[in-house]
Amino acid sequence: MARELARRYSTMTHEELDLLESILVPMKFAKNELILKEGEVCTNIYWVVRGLVRQFYFKNDKELTEYMATENSIVMCIESLFREQPSQLQIKALEPTILIALPKADLEAVAMKSVNIQILYRKILEESLILSQHHADMLRFESAQDRYQKLVKNQPQLVLRAPLVYIASYLQMTPETLSRVRTAALMEK
């Protein structure tokens, strides 16, 4: 697993791979099992090996989807992770899921011993911030139809695997609007 992470984010020697491997924690979650509950402090960066996870929060008694991740994606509650404060977000497995946890404290300790692990850590954070910015920009600047088309193009596995109610929430539209947008997209083909 360390090799997969290194291949995606950095290049490492065998010794650095062994060092990284020593801190990785494999975790399994059943469908609908909570990975992180609201009020808990997020202490890990999670790499999705297999499955589908959803990051969400409650507002006015409604669940709102902030992010969804499939294989080879990272998920974390970044504010809780870095401020070491209780998270307002929750992370839940939507399918049987296998994650690799990178405990923040351990990752920072091994990063002090290796420039390449520092680079991996930085690139993981960069990717997370860029994805967050892209999502915020999409919600601000694009129409409902364009948001859906972008999701189909960039993350087709989400469209195929995630419940429509969560896709609608992630795209900040009602399920009814999503239904109309999907129908219109099918008519265009």
C-alpha cells in the first residue's frame, strides 16, 4: 500500500517505503458504518482502497453531503485534523469499505526523517485543498446541468454507485432538480 501512495504522490527509496508502511493502519467498514462521528477529533488521513465513503454534516435537520470518495481517493476532516478540535463533519461508508489510515502524528514524525515523505504529505494536502476549491467554484459558478455533466465526466463511478439523494446534495440541488437534469442529459444523447 505504501508503494501505491508513493507512486501517486512522491518517489521514495525502499527504506522510505518501509518507514511509510510502518505507520499505515488498514481498516474495514461495513455498509453504513460511521468512520468518523460528529464531535470526534479527526486524527487520520484516509486513503480509500476499496469502497465508497461520504462526508456530510447536518444543517436545519437535513443531511448535506460535502464530499464523496471512491478508490484511490483521500478523505479527511481537514479542520478537525489540523486544529485537533471536534469535527462538525461525519464520514460514513456507503459500501463495504477498506481504508488505509495515515495517523497524522505518525505521518508528521516520519516526515521529519524523509524529504520524500514530506513531499507526499504536502501533495496529499495540496490535492485535498484543490479538490475542495474546485467543488466550491463549481457550486458558485456553474448551472445545475453543468455541475451534473462535470460530475459524470470527472467522477462517473460516483454517478453509478452513490444514491441519487446524496448526489443531489453534493451538487447542491434537490432530488427533483437532479431528476430533471438527468432526463435532459439523456435526451441530448
